[in-house]
Amino acid sequence: MDQNWQSQAAAEAQAETTSWSAQIALAVAETVQQQNGPPKDSWWRCEACFLVASHVLFFASANWFFAKLLYRDYEVKQRYIQILFAATFAASSSMFELMLATVAGLLDPDVRAVAWKVDHWTLIWLAYVALPACFVWTSVRSICYGSHRLAFASAVLSLPPFWYAIYISGRLIHIDAVNFSADLLMARIGVLGVTVVATLSGFGAVNFPFQSMHSFLRPVTQQQVADVEQRLLRTMRLISARKRQELALKQEESRQSAREEPLSIVGRVAQFVQRPLLSLEALGVSVRGGTSATRKQLFTEIQALEAFSRELFVELDELIQARLCELKARTVLGRAMNVLGRCCSAVCVYKILMSSVNLLLRRGSAQAEDPATRLLTILLLNLRVPVDVSYWAPMLSLIFVGYLAFANTRQFIQRLLAIFRMVSTSVTSNSLALLLSEVMAMYFAACVILTLRFVPKRDRADLLMMVGEVDLSYVHLHFDYVFLLSSLCSLAVFGLSYWL
């Protein structure tokens, strides 16, 4: 009996100990969960919501930019153009966002991979199908006055040649495989974008020193500006006088026609006075003929004077801008810009020389160290500065890549506004907006590929997994070739305009 009671007590003690152990384990698990944060599924949902919100923000910003800045002088009659433009900008900006998140290590790799694929396939559908087809559709409808069948047939027939041209452009970076993966499709689009980026970079590398350095500024005095203003005012007075003469002759012709109409009727009724009336009518015709010739001469003079006034206005605007630049160059900011222009001139010469060397030696820069790591290595080895390269290199690379993303976006928007306002009209504005959307997709795809060289190698591997098997050495060689050609052509044009 005592033995049974002892065994029963031991079993109860063991059960109580087990329950206490389970409670302690549960409390420890709750404590660890509180320290580590919410589970992965919850974090995945939060990050996904953040990416969706950022896409919505990019889309809304592009929508506002399209309606308030790009199309502020025109009425948006076709809403799908605005939607396509905003979708292209949202997907393009999201790629820069994902690149910054990869360098900073902010988002989960699985979330980044899914978002990257979504952006890739969105841009592929827009750049390969939607934008070129809508561009041809809109252009043909504006030319052929709304022929839907012809516009649809032209849009369908134009896609295969466009796809073949993109396939041929991929050979510039040695992409010969007929593969429909997202990375290779984006790389082929990026080749055309690299051409656009390199052309703008070559022009900007030469344009900024010419616009900033004092020695390249054209000396303009206030008297020169006043002389052109007086010539423009005299031309406008002549145009006004000629138009008044033309209006007076037009009124005289109207009065002469009003006098001759009853005379011709009387001539038909009264045969006995036919000959005198015919003589008067012939006199009126001769007067009208002289008046008509005078009006034609005045119209020709007015056209010539208006063309001359437009040239004078452009010349006056250039003189005023040059005068403002000269006055600005005398300020503290102007002197700082002069120093910066000299530094950029040195960078431009260095970049042209390095591009030439890369092309001669067929040397790509895709596997080189990023500038932040290189700078910190120089500080550590040569200047004996105690710097933790492994800690500061990703931080500086993040700042530098963020600046590149912002600068590329700002530069593209400035060029977009300038081109659109220069060549757009109420008829061509829709087609031009679609064309610029296509260029935007190519531009941002190229910027993502070219920015990989400024990312540390440990983060570059993660980005290359998303970009795909693209030989970045050939991409940079193509960039150097176009940059060298663009900079030399820009230098020749600026040199001729300066010396002439």
C-alpha cells in the first residue's frame, strides 16, 4: 500500500514538473519571438505592402507630371497614353528602388526577386508590345484622319520588324541566343538605352565646361543687347505698317466690288448704254488688278519681315542669356562654377582618354572595384588613414548609387520637357508622348545595367542574379564607343560655334 502511494506521488510530481517545463518553454518561445519580431510571413506582407505603396506613389507622381507639366499646354484627349506613361515610369523607378534596397539590405531577398520579376515583365510588355503598337496606331490615325482598320493593321504589321531590330541590337553586346527570358529581353532593350545614355553623357561632358568656364563665355555688352532690341522694334513697326496698308487695300477692293456689281447688272438690262458701262468695268478690273498685285507684294514683304523678326528675337534671346551668364560669372557662385567647369574639363579629357584606351585594348570595366572601395583603399594604404573599408564602402556606395539614380531621373525629366516643348504640337503630342515613354523604358533599363559597376562586389552578385547572364564588359565597351563618338562630335560643334 505504501509502495503504491509512493509511486502515485512520484507520478504526480513528474507530471507537475513536465507542466512547469512546458510553461517555461512556452514563455521562452514567446520572449524569443518578442525579441526577434513578428514572424517571417508578417514581415513579408509588410514589405510587399511597402512595395505596392511605392509603386502607387510612383504611378501617381508620373500621372501628375504628365498632366500638369508635360501636357499643360494641351488637352489630354486619350487617357490610355497617360496611363502607359505613368506605368512605364513607375516600373522604371521601382528598379532603382530595388537596387538601393539590395545595396542597403533592407528588403527580404525573396520579396526583391518577386518585385524585380514583376517590374521586368511589366517593362517588357510595355516596351515590346504596348508602346510601339500604340505609337503606330496613334500616328496612323492622326495622319489618315481616324481610319481604325488601317491603324490596327499598321500597328500589327510594325511589331515584327521592331522586334527583329531589337534582336539585331543585342548582337552589339554579344547576345546571340534566341531566348525569351526576362533578363535577355531587358538586356536587348537596354542596348538601345545605353546608346541614349552614352549620347547624353558625351554631350553633357562637353556642354557643361563650355557653359561654366569664363574663358568660353561670349563677351556681350549692354549696348549690343540694346541695338538688337531697337532693330526688333523697328521691324515690328514695319510689319504693323505693311499690315495696315494691306488692310486698307482689302477694304478698297471690297468697296470697288460693291460699286461694280450694279453696273454690270445695268449693262445686261440696258443695251443702249452697254459700251460706256463696259469701258467703266474694264477700268475697274484694271484697278483691281493693280490692287491685287500690290497686295501680293505687301504679303510677300510681311512674310519676309516676320521671318526676320523671328531671327532677331532668337538672336536677342541668345544675347540676353549670354549677358546674364557673363554677369553671373562675376559673382561668387560664378567663380565657383568656373572652378567646377575646369575640373569637369579635366574629367572630360580623362574620360575620353580612358574610353579610347578601353576601346583599343578591348578592356571592359565591369569587374573593376566600385569607386567607394577604391577611394577607401587609397586612403587606407597611401594616406595611412584608419578606415574600416568593410563598413564604410557599402555606405558610400549606397549614397553614390542613390545620387546616380536621382541625377539620371532628373536629367531624363529635363531632357523630356525640353524635347517635348520644342517639337510637339496639338497633333503630334500624343505620338511624341508614346515615343518618349518608349525611350524612357530603354533609358532606365540601361541605367540599371550601367550602375552595377558602382555597386560593391558582394551586392553586385545579388543584382547580377536578377539581371541575368549579361556580359557587362561588352555593355561598357559599347557605352565607351558611343560616349567617345558623342563627345568628339559635341566638341567639334562647340568649337566651331565658338571660333566662328
